[in-house]
Amino acid sequence: MSKVMVVTSGKGGVGKSTTSASLGAALAQAGQNVVLVDFDVGLRNLDLIMGAERRVVFDLVNVVQGDAKLAQALIRDKRVETLHLLPASQTRDKDALTEEGVERVINELRERFDWIICDSPAGIEKGATLAMRFADLAVVVTNPEVSSVRDSDRIIGMLDSKTLRAERGETMEKHLLLTRYDPARAARGEMMKVEDVLEILAIPLLGVVGESPDVLTASNLGCPVTLHNPSSPAAKAYADAARRLMGETVAVQVPAEKRSFMDRLFGRKAAAA
Amino acid sequence: MSIFSFLARKQSAPVARDRLQVLLAHERALDGRSDIVAQLQQEILAVIAKHFPIDQDKVVVKLDRSQRVSTLEIDIEMPPETSARA
């Protein structure tokens, strides 16, 4: 059965596209048929993060408006053959997407893919509401920072009221993915801890991705971090999150401060939840 | 400034958490209320208007939600006796 998953946050720059690409690639590596749909019309970027920017011919708007067939617009990943991308268009027309058109495309994608990952634009405007409209579940990407947490709270409210599932009275499955977490700063009381954010937002935790230079390296190269550097802690966090999405029980590893020599010597365990 | 002032420096993360908890409790209450309260106000007004001529602004509906107590406050200012229908 196919699942439509929106990756959303409200605030920009918290890592929605990075998360869409990394989770999508991890799911595809696990043998799932995955399509990433970029809903950020006018400011597409998922193509760049996926390294497919030179292969875009048709896009989501062309398919929604009936100017191209779905098969013409889908870009198959060169590294993982079960991974596909449906890019956004660069048009400035805000009303290029219609609810009926998006519904038709999503339904068509449901026939071909196990996972339809909708990469939401920032904000709470039409693009963001359409990206979540037909979702079965949501990944809320949040940084441990006040404005990001507040915007995530707002988005959670929208997921519970503006989606088709919510309107039908069905529950909307929501997962928190905390990104850019710095365990050393959290330990010093300079950054909210995982528990603080969880307590405030009160949705289940899908994973914690630590602040990592590997993420920027991966996007520089146009390759999701889960493919480019699978042994990096960020890639492992995304791969574990993907396994949880597939229903496996995997304990969440909270990035820990690097242990000092003395700690290692005495075998002290770093805090992990 | 004392050289020990860094010891007394307050950690900022608990402040962030507390500010968010207060703010979001307020914003969540506002969010749910906009529709329900407007609807309540309309319906209450309609019921009263059956019996008394009443000013739109004389019915005030307030909904407050906090962690422990939620209150629904309805304030209706009745017209003076003389204007009531016999």
C-alpha cells in the first residue's frame, strides 16, 4: 500500500529538502519504490540537492496542467534505481497548482510508488497547504531553536485541521525529526534539549540528526548524505529514521557529546535515549 | 564585572523552553477558538434576539484555555426594562 508523506516545518532553512532527499534515498536503498515531489513552485531546489538539475525537462506544474505526462516528468535517480524525482517548476505563477490537479497527480503516483514524499515549501501559503493536503503521514522537521519550534507548532495545528484526513475525522500520523542538534551546546544549557522540544510539541520522535559538516558536503555534491557518506552520523540517523517509517523498532540514538579520554577509560556511557 | 560572573550566567535554553511554553499555550487557545467562538456568539445572539431586541456588541463570548482550567465566559448586557417586548 502506498503512503503519501509530507516533509514540512513552517520555517525555512531547517532542512526539509535535505530530509526529503536523505529519507527518500534511504527508503529506496531498502528496496522501496520512492518518488520525491518538490512542491516549492518558483524556488525549486530538490533537483539540485539530488544532483538532477541538468536532467529537468518537465515538472510538477506541467503534469498538473496536463502539458506533460507523468512518465515524461519523472527523473529516475542514477544511483538508486527505485528512487525518482518529480521536480517543481521555476514559474512565478503562484496559482500554477490546483487542488484537483495535485490530487490527480498524487493518485497517479500512488499506483506506481510505495512512498510519495512531498517536500513542502516554507510558510503556510498555498504551496505548503497543497503539499500536506493529501498526506497520510507527516514528518515535521524542527531545529532546537525558538522560531523553528513555534512554527512547527503552527504546522502541527494545520496538519490536524487542513488536511483531507483531518477533515474526514481520521488521525494524521505526525513525526518529529529534530535536525541541526548540537549535543555539546545542549549539555551546556545553550540549546534546548531533545526532551524540551518533545515536551513542547508533543508528537512522537522519528529521529535526531546532529549538526554535521557531512550534510553540506553532500548537498555540495548533489548526493543525499545517506548515499554519499553512509557511515556519517547524520546518514545513520536518517537511515534509522527510514527504518522506523517502515515499521521497524529501532531505538532513537540522540547524538552525544564526544567522550573524553577519561570517560572512555572509565567506560562511562554517553547519555542516549 | 566580577571574574566569576560566568559562573552566575543564566543558561539560555531553559529560558527558551519556558518562553515557548507560555507563548504556545496562548497561541493554541487562539487557534482553536476563532471559529467556535464566533459561531457561539452568533447562536447565542440569535436565541436572545427571539425574546429581546439586543445589540450585536452586547454579547461577549470569551474562551480561555490554560493547562489546568478552561473557562467559557459569556457576558450579555440586557437592554433596559422599557425596551423589552411586552
